[in-house]
Amino acid sequence: MKLLLREQTPLMIVYGLQLILTLLIYRLAGFEDEWVALYVVFLNISLLTVYLVFRYFSLRSLYRRLSQPLETLDETIQDREFSPLSEAMDELLKTQYQHYKSELDEYERKIRDHVTFINQWVHQMKTPLSVIHLTIQDEDGPVFDSIREEADRIGKGLETVLHTARLDVFDRDFHVEPVSLYQTVNQVIHENKRLFIRNRVYPEVRVEEALMVESDEKWLTFVLGQLVTNSVRYSAGTGEKVTLSSWRRGLHVVLEVRDRGVGIPKEDIRRVFEPYFTGENGRRYRESTGMGLYLVREVCQRLNHRIELDSEPGEGTAVRLIFNEPVPLTGAKG
């Protein structure tokens, strides 16, 4: 009703001015009967009221659609009244819907093709990388150590590219199940053992063996790999430990990755989860891409895990993953 009154306000103003002008002409013409004038006013107002009521009921659904936001896109193509204005609006919305649906389908097809290409490319690149590792696995010396370091760096870069591409199809690429935090943490440490050794940083595990959480093992491994890589990178050469510990917080499980490295400047902390943000540390460490913590946050949001970060410059950084209610592992060691 409010939209109808707003739309018809100019008509009512013109109608009122016309009525006043008519009465003025009657007066100037010498008509003195006030009852006739009032009767004319009553008839005009009655006709205007009938028109507005007819207008409202004939376009009631259209006004409702224009006043209330749509909950789904399909609502734009539902049939409404058969007034010319409603029919024209329906045709416009149907055409717009078809254009939008066509462009959306094309966009989704391109995304699928892009993800498929990235997956194939990454797996193709892993083959020569595996050959490099096999070729130098029995070789010693600074040259071969450098080759191993660069090969590991390429491997981590490929994994980051692969998981970044898969974020767009995350709903088709995850499976939530009970996951052992202890086994996952040890797997991540084993996969990064050369990284620890090269940077003279040492892992310390304080995770309960019996602790299980509801998560996706593959994506959780990727998240922990990103956190461990960051911790080691920003602790390089210190001889300090990177500690992975767990505890219960009410009905939740907390897994913390803590380093004793350079820490994060206070002015950068609020932006560390933004994509491509590297901050002051990124200018000091050229390997930083600004994507690690962004991917960690995106994956955690999709898995319904919360994330916390505390850091002090010169003292180190602690990142905590908060999982839902823990799942006991029957028969496991405590």
C-alpha cells in the first residue's frame, strides 16, 4: 500500500489542483450553491478512491514483489496477475533471469574447466619433481642439498596452487569424519622434516594420542602444513622449537601451533588473513606470498573450525584451531 501511495502521489496532487481549479471556475461563473460544490468534491474524491482501490488490487502482487526482497532467484519467474504492467514486468524478469542463468552456467563451466586444468597441470608437474627426488636421494653435498630445498619449495607451491583452485569446488571435495589429531600432526611433521632440519628449528609435539576431532583429514593436513611452514620460515636459524599442543576448552578441542620467531607487528595482525597481504615480514622474507593464512581461514570457515592468532614482535606467534566437541577414541593410549 505504501508503494502505491508513493507512486500515485503526483496523480493525487494533480487531481486535487484540478478540483480546486474547477471550484474556482464555478465560483467565478457565479454559481453560489455550496451543496452542489460539495457534491462535486465528493464525487471526484469517490472516483479517485475507486481508481486507487482498483489499482491496488489489480497490482497487489506486483507491489508486494517490489516492496519485499526475493528469497530465491526462481521467484522472479513466477506468474502473477494479468494486468498489462504485471505481464510486462514478468516478461522483463524472465528475460533477465534467462540471461543471468546463461551467464552463470557459462561461468560455472569455466570454473570447472579451470579447476580440471589446474589439477592436471599440478599432477603433471609432480612427476618430474618425483624424478628429481629419486635422482638425488642417494647423493650428498651442498649442491644436492640446494636442489632438494628448491624441489621441496616447488612441491609446496604446487600444493598451494592445487588447494587454492579447489576452494571454488570445496563442497564437492571434502569428507568430514573422525580424525586423529596426533596422527595428523605427526604426518605433517614428517612431510616437513627437511624444512625443520634446513632451518635449524625443532618440532615439539604435545598432542594427546586419544584425541579425535570431526574434520576432513586431507584439508586439515593442508591447514597444519601451512601453519607449520609459516612457523618454521619465521623462526629460521633460531634453534628454537615449534610446539604443537592440544587441550580441551569446554566442549571444544584446541590445537595450537606456536613458534618463537620474529612475530607479527601489531599493525599487521588485523590483516594477516587477507589474501596477498605480506606486511612487514613479507618484505623481509621474499618467499612470503600472503596466501597461507588466507587459505587457512577459508578452509577453516568451510569446515566450521574457528581460528585464533596471537603474536608479539620478537617473541613469536601462536595460531589456534578450535574444533567442535571431541570424539573419544576407544582403546587408545591416553
